[in-house]
Amino acid sequence: MNALDQTTNAFAAAGTNDIRAIKPPVPVDIGLVSLWWILAALVVAAALAGLLWSIKRKNASPLTPEPAHARARRKLMAALALLDRPRLFCIAVSDTLRVYLEERFNFRAPERTTEEFMNELQATPLLNAEQRRSLGVFLGQCDLVKFAKHEPARSELEELHAAALRLVTETEPPPPTAAPPVFVPPTLDRTS
């Protein structure tokens, strides 16, 4: 007899039920029918999940990315709320224009200084001479406010905003042309 059995017998003889012997595991009979019900429930759940996924995917409209010029206009309009804070306004407007030029012409603009950017822009045909001059003046005025703590009047800020909008408008891609209408000649009725 082992020590556990002796201890159990000693407690039993003393009339206490503090420690009992370990009972063997009880076999649980799931049964073949229960297994089939569980499998059927999993198949139905998977079918419902697939149906819901396909309905959701069918109803979801494909997202078309916003064109660069439309996004730039939207950001420039939002920048008008910063007119009372000239430095933040100039940062928002110049960053918007730089990002627009990068997206529109695939030209790295935001990471460069104004001087680097304008020097590289002079060597490309991306903008005409007047647009390059206007952009240089625009970025120079923004730099004065951003870095030299120049405090422009509200009218100057509005002119900067108008210059940015003008450049976006002048450089936006032309709208896609509609296909010419297809001419279908009339058919002649030869039954008469």
C-alpha cells in the first residue's frame, strides 16, 4: 500500500473527509451524431460569412484617388482658416503647392530648399517662364514669413493664396476629351 492510500485510509478511519483519493477520468461520449451537428454548424457559419463578405465587396464602390489639383485646391481653401496666423498660413500654402507640384509633375519639391528647388526647376520644361517667376516670388514671400518672422498684412496673405490657386489652375491637366459621337447611318427599308 502506498503512502497516499495509507493517508486516505487513516482519514477515513478517523471519520474526516478532508482529503479524498483522486478519481479516474470520466469518459465523455460525444457521439457520432453530435460530431456531425458541429461540422454542419461550422459549414453553415462559413457559408454565411462568405455570403456577407461577397455582398459587402459588391456594394463597396471602388475608391478613385482624388486628383492632385483637386486635393491642392481643397487644402488651399482649408488654409484660409489660418489667415490670422501668417506663419502657419504660409507653411500650409507653400507645403500644399510643393506637394501638388511633386504629385502633378513627379518632381521632388517638399524636401528641398527654395533655392535648390527653383534651380532645378529652371532646367526643366515643367512650367513656363512666367509660372517659374511667379512660383519663385511666391516661395520667397512664404520663406520671409516662415523664417524671417515677417508679418505681412492680410491682403498680402490673400495675394499669396490667389497666386497659389492660379498656379494650380494653370498647371492642372486638361479634362479628358469626350469620345466623338458615333454616327450610325440610317437603314433603308427595301420592302417597298
